[in-house]
Amino acid sequence: MSGGVDSSVTAALLKQKGYAVEGVFMALAQPELAQHVARVKGVAEFLGIPLEVVDLSGAFKKEVLDYFAESYFSGMTPNPCVVCNRMIKCGKLLAHVLDRSADMLATGHYARIERGPEGDYQLRKGRDPKKDQSYFLCWLTQQQLARLIFPLGELTKQEVYKIAAGLGLDGRYGSESQDICFLKDQSVSEFLTEHYVRETAPGPVVTVGGEVIGRHQGIHHYTVGQRRGLGIPDATPYYVVALDRQKNTVIVGKQDDLFRNCLTVRKVNWIRGRQPDLPQYFDVRIRYRHQAARAKMEQADGEKVTVRFDEPQRAITPGQFAAFYLDDVVLGGGEIAGTCE
């Protein structure tokens, strides 16, 4: 339970269905932690369920925050939510509640779990296309899905708000978080400066044609697709096209330079536990708000896979996750290693 409307309604719905429900709150690196805990306790008391506060801050720093920082300093753009879902929420927290003799862990994700024709657990998109969060769960495994429940998967966000109002929860849950939970009002640069000491050297800003047109103050301040903050005036905007850590260089170009049709994926997770026969066509999302696009997936060197889109996609960003879909079923996903020809 986070104290938001989704997890609050999740707990209430399960209680209505006759489950023995207990709340768990993850103490991680949230700003204003005491206020968070107080709000969650208020919701739990209103619903008449016990609440346990589980301190996972050490594991969260190691698995999520350090990964987040190292990715930026390496010239990549991380996705901490995907990693947190696998390693912390559906990893450490799930293990904790199972050790306490719970049968299942329920979350407020807008996604669905169903059994496939061969008895395997399938992760499917949530019914609400505007809130579907299956992308963030692409790194989960069969063992994790077997012990998870997503009660909101068949509902829309508006239906959840109506249920909350009908239960008398209005005013008891907090505002919905739209950003990375541990940043709050900080920018990524401010967070990294405050929590991670690194020697970061200025370097050149270079066009795709090789012309040096500016200087940067550290590649961790930039991400592919970025337009603001470059300080390079021109008739049409420049965008960050790539980051070269080895040369400590920010490469910029125009809008058309952002489009590529090939990427490689590493650390690939196949939810069924085995890779399908490749090459094969699937739909692939390269970020949460990306419209999944048709692509041919092929085996690459080692354990990587290559994704070749039928149509070029904008701002393919190393460090983000690519999620693979067949209709509304999530087949798996992995970290984008880079673009290819």
C-alpha cells in the first residue's frame, strides 16, 4: 500500500471478496516518509486491516538508486520502475510476505494475469489503454506472476475513482505520483549531485556531421531526445541524438536525426521462461508512453536480440527497456543496449 487511490481500492476490493487482507508499506527513499506512513496507516485503519511497514531502503539503494545513478554517469537513461518491480516490489517485498505465511501479494498495477493454454502464467495489458502498466512489469518471471494479484487490471481509472468514492475513501488517499518516486521536486541532475559524488568532466557537443558547436558539463545531464538546456541557438532546434561515454561527447542533430529503425536488447527476460523461435514479428514498446510498433526480432551475438522496426522510431534511448508484445500478451523485455544499422 502506497497511500494512493489504486492500492487503497485494491485492498478494499480484496476484502470485499473475502480475502484475509493485510497491508504492507515499503519504506524506500521516499521524501517526507513520515507523512506517507501516516496516510497509509489512516487508510488501513479506515478499511479495518493491519499494516506493516517494511524497511527495504538498503536493498532499494543497492538495486535501484545505485543502478539509476550509474546508468546516467555511463551515458544511459535508466528505467528504475522496471527494475524496482522485479527486484524490490515483486522481489524483496514478495519474498517477505511469503515468509510471513501470506499466499499472494496484491498491487494496484493496471495489468492482468491469466493462465495460458499450457498452464503458464501470462502477463496481459490492463483493460484501460490510458493506464495500462504492463510495460513496467516486462521483467517479471513465472515464479513472481504465480504469487501476484492485480485486482485493477479489468478496471479503468475512472471506475477506480468511483469505487473509492463509494467506499468513502475520498480525501483519505494521497495525490497520484506522476514522476519517479524518489525524486519528488528534484531534477535528475540535482538528485545525482546531492547523493552521488563523481568526477564529471566537461566535453564537446558535436553535430552528427562531426562539427563541434558547444561544450557540455557532464553527459549525465543529458538523454536522447532532449531539446531543452542545450544552449545552442539555430533556426531549427537541436536534439540530443546520442551520448558517447568513451569520448565524453554529446552528439546532437535535427528532428529527422532522431529516427532509427534498429536496436539491440540485452538482459532479455522471457516471461514464459524460454525464448520463442526467432526470427519472428512482435510489437515492441521502447518506453512507457510509446505506441507499440511492429518489429522483426532476431537473435544477435551472445544473449542479445536485435529489433528491426518496419517504420523508424523516434529517440531510441539506451538504458530504457524494450517490451515485447503479441496482441495484448507481454512476452518479455530487456534493456536497450543501443541502435544498429
